[in-house]
Amino acid sequence: MLSEFSLIDRFFARRASAPSLRHPDEAARPLGIGDDCALIAPPVGHQLAISTDMLVEGRHFFADVDPYALGHKALAVNLSDLAAMGAAPHAFTLALALPRADEAWLDAFSNGLLDLARRFDCALVGGDTTSGPLNICITVFGDVPGGAALRRDGAQAGDDLYVSGTLGDARAELGAIRGEWSAPDGACWRRALEYPEPRVELGQALRGIAHAALDISDGLAGDLMHIFKRSNMRALVDADAVPVSDALRTLPDAARRQCALAGGDDYELCFTAPVSARAALADIARRVDVPLTRIGTIEPIVSTDTPGAPGITWRDANGAPLSLTLQGFDHFHAD
Amino acid sequence: MLSEFSLIDRFFARRASAPSLRHPDEAARPLGIGDDCALIAPPVGHQLAISTDMLVEGRHFFADVDPYALGHKALAVNLSDLAAMGAAPHAFTLALALPRADEAWLDAFSNGLLDLARRFDCALVGGDTTSGPLNICITVFGDVPGGAALRRDGAQAGDDLYVSGTLGDARAELGAIRGEWSAPDGACWRRALEYPEPRVELGQALRGIAHAALDISDGLAGDLMHIFKRSNMRALVDADAVPVSDALRTLPDAARRQCALAGGDDYELCFTAPVSARAALADIARRVDVPLTRIGTIEPIVSTDTPGAPGITWRDANGAPLSLTLQGFDHFHAD
């Protein structure tokens, strides 16, 4: 049986790339796995963007998930947080609780994790391994020039509201697994659930253009509220403009809207930008090869007709008001 | 029942102190809880020391542990890693899987955690909360001047080998709980197990003096091997010089040595320093009020009489060779 140290060495440490040398002072070289701490430094004038996510079996993934896909997703959801800040991936730590040291599982999991890490030049610099119910906790570090991060509190009245890619496919796959509906031929739902693509290049391209941004992990409706509360704004959103895949269009209206507007696990970016940025955003969409769709407008909170303070007014494609009952994702309530 | 967001807000976000302003550029101010990422930057010329530790119920603590003590210990073990690098605590993230949102438990846990964080001016800057088997994953960030970190690979032949405080009390308490032996009156064992004191001030004082350092979390014998392997050295260690509490002295020799030399959960610092530093170290011990004890000498690996490469030669108080069978802590084998 593998010991804790040989497990770390074999599947992670020996295969991890070292953090790149960014510091002008040679004495202050970065340090990866193998000491009490890793040592890194952002370039002078930059900040380190930090995010942490914990994935639990039965809650964020099924026990029989492909471990390669799980390795990919565990890092992807963290890279998505960096993307939402406009930060460039730099390094990450991995803490792992495993019920047993299963070599085939670890081989596939570490491949999925490290393949994605290599794509984004994100070095594994440290971690912890223990026995226990399966739990994956990744903390990721990115670089962003000082003051250039895309925050949630910068939305301004009159801004356009955008989302990248399409929403709802991951939730649709979950519904298919649960028997709520069937996936049509050729549906991309499973790939959306298992292999979310963090919008890393897009996030960095939005620096200096977007006023506020976040990634959609708990469903558009709920996540938008984070922007509105932090920015003290509200929005008029065209529910039918929210971009969905052809496969999602096969679902009845109510199911489609539940998936697209409150589905969770999408990892697309949602952001606000001034009307003057429309041409620049069209260029960015082409350059990074990610569709960007305008879905609404940011409005100031006017006390007379918006008694509910920060919030969303939904409209359909014809501009008619929609009354939607959507349930966002909350880890302490049933989905 | 508390939702995920009100739980974070009530017990953690609202009570967390903001990260301090360290960056000269006002635009690049630090950002704490509430966005996709936290933003921090070490002072120019400094590095960020990063460590992550995962604590699992039934493995690192008992299900009925006092939640205040658990909050303390979860952060203390991470601060101990910073201390071992000579880094000053700056910030941390907390990822928490909870079987249920138990308000009394969360109140006590967050108090234990945040009381220790305040003592060391270490700001909670982000995290994640989910339902699942109880799991606490903390990632901690410290500042260290570029090139000044205490690493494991710097031990030199002729160095003295030191440990701080006393070793073995946490393991002795575990033995008492398991019925292996009884705690004598007034034993400090329980406090050692539940409230380890990270040697933060000592670690920073050792910068520029110690050649190599680490913290003792898995037992002296096993942890020392990390220094020897990374430094390509070995050591002659006086097993009876290893400092122990009066309460530990009441145990029979074999039990006492097992606790002190391979016990785990000690969180004292172990370091090497040149003979010329003895007076400076005596001054430091007085200043930070932590006993420092010389327990051995670092030796080069000489192929003729040290066939085992990096390793430890144990002696007793009379200089006679000791043959010890010690079991270090490995999370994938029984303790």
C-alpha cells in the first residue's frame, strides 16, 4: 500500500511543473512542493488573486464520476474564479482527503488535474493529503496588475449586461441523470457538466473594459444578485436572450428557463460594460473565440418604483414582464 | 435553517478583519471576502509563503472535540507552517464542509478560529462552505523578505540541531484517551493536544541565523528525515536530550520516547544553526520566551560508515547507541 509521502511524490510532486521565476531578485526564487510552505511573489505592482473551492462527493460530483474529469473540474472551477477577476493563473495548492490510496483512481485524477494545469501554466506548489471521506480542496493564485481586477462592485447605471457562452447545459445533464427529462441526440450536456472550460483568456481581455464581473457557478439569477448587492444596482433582463445550446432549446419553456437562469455549474462569465464598449467586445469575442451575448441593462435603484432594492426584472423576448420562480443553489438546502 | 450565504456572513465575513493595506499604490488595495477572489500583495521585495492543511473528523480530531479548540487548532497548524519558514502571518482562506448548519457549533468554532487570527493579525480573506462530512481546509499566507525564508535544504555539516518547547505531550494525551496510560495530576497533555501554540515569533527571529528549519507535525524522527533528505545530511541525536514535560517523564522509557520522538501533533520548531550562533540563540530564547534545546549535531554523509545515507543515529544520555523502533504518522497507515 502506498504511504502518504510516496503517494504525493508519485502522482503529484514528481509531475508538477515548478512555479516560474517572476521575481527580479534571484535570491527570492519561487519554491514549490517539499517544504513547510511554497514561496511565490507577484511581479512588482501586481496583486495576487486568491480563490478556494471545496468539492465533496455526492454534493458536487457523483461517486462514480470519471476521475480524469473530476481532476479537470476541480481545477477548472477555481480557474474560473481567477478568470472572473481578470487574473492570469499562476499556481495552486491541492488538499485531498481520500478514503483509500487507489492507484488507478489517483493516476486518472492527477492526469485530469495536471493536464489542465499545464494548459494554463499553473504550477502545483503545495498541498496536503489525508485519509477521509473524498474531499478535494484547491486554492488557486493568479496575477493581476494592481487596481485592474474585475470586481463585483463596479456596475454602473446604463451598463449593458453580458454573459459568455451558453448557460444551462450542466443543469440539463443533471436533470437527465435524475430522469427529469431525456437528452436529445448529440446533446453537449454531459461535457458541460464534466468538463467546464474556464474563461481565462476572456477574463484577462475584459480588464479595462468591463465594469463588474463574476463567474456563474450557482445559477445566473442568484449570482447576478451578488453584483447588484455589491454595486447597489438592479437590472432589466431579457430572459429569452440568455444564450442556450440547441439541445437545451428542445426542453419545455419552464424547464429551459430553470436550467439557463438558475441552473448552476455553468462557469461562464457574466459582466457589465458601458454601451461605448460594444465594438471592442465584439472584437474580443472573435479574438478569444467565445460568444458574448447582451442580455439586459443595468438600472439605478429608484426608490419610487423599485421598492425591492437590488433585484432583477425579467422580460420575455417581446418585452412583456415575466414572473419567474427560480431556485438558486444553496448547499444547505436541497437543490 | 441558515442558508450558505447567511452562514458565511454571520459567523465569518462580518467578523473578519480586513487585510491590511500594504501596497503603496492606493488603487491596488487588498480585497477580502465577497468577490470571486481575494486580492493581496506582499510588500515589494518580499515573497508570499503559502501552506495548506486539511483536518478531517476522526482522523485529526474526535467528533466530540470542543469546537472552540478545533477552530484554534485548525488555524494554529497552518500558522506553524508559516513559523517554520520564518514568515509573518498575513491572511488565510477557510473551506468548510459541514454535515449541518449547527449555530452553536459554528459560533464556538468561528470564535476559536478568529480569536487566534486576531492575535496574529491574520485576516480571513475568503473561503467556501458546503455540506458534507466535516472537513476543514485552511490555506494561509505569510510575508517573508525575498531569500530569507527558512527552508529544509540548508542544513550544514557541524550545525547544532535544536527543538523548541517540549515534545510528546499531544501524543501522550492521545494515549491517555485510548487507555494506554493515565495522565498524572496536573498534566498539560490535553492543552498540548487541543491548543498548540504556533511558534510564529520564534520563526521570524530565526531568520538569518538558522540554516534549515521545519515544524514538527508528524513526529520528530519522521520530520527530521525531511531536512536530511533535502539537505543530504544525517545527524547524531541524543534521544534523552529531547525536551519533555515533567508529566511525560512519569511514563516508562519506551512510551516516553515513542511520544517525544515520534508522537506527532507537536508543532514545535526543529532547526539547525552553526555553533557560532549559540549565544544569539540563547538571547532569542529569552526574548520570545520559548525554551530552545540542543539535541544533536548534523553530520555529512560519509559513504564508508553511513551506508544508509540520510538518517539519524540515536544515542542515550551516556552516549551509548540506542536502537529505536519508532513509528511516524502516516495518514494511510494506522497510527
